[in-house]
Amino acid sequence: MAEGTDWSVGCEDVVGRSRLVVVGMADRRVLLRTPPGEIAIMTWTATEELRRLLAFAVAKVLNDETTRPD
């Protein structure tokens, strides 16, 4: 991802292999990279983390001084 800023959330594919969903930023846009051609199966806690990372990336794109959610 551009600008060297990205965060990842763990998930599994349909056969149980560990994968990542990655949230990043480039050119004032939020990027979401998922496992290629696959479905990301996420626990509710991973889904909540993804939601928080997306909100954080949007705030950064909008030049908000928010720190990364824990």
C-alpha cells in the first residue's frame, strides 16, 4: 500500500488457512485489501477491529489527529 501506512486484521479463508484483511491509505483514499479471490471469514472480534481500523483510516484521510484505536 502507498505511503507505508497499513494495518491488518487476521481472518481465515473457506478451508481454514490464516489470511489477512489489510486497511491502508493512498492519495486521500482508504484502501481495503482482502485475500485474492477468496472469502474472509472473521470472528466478531476481528470484524469489530476491522470496523475500528476503517474508521481510523477515514479519520486520517480527513486529516483528523485521531490516534489508532486499541
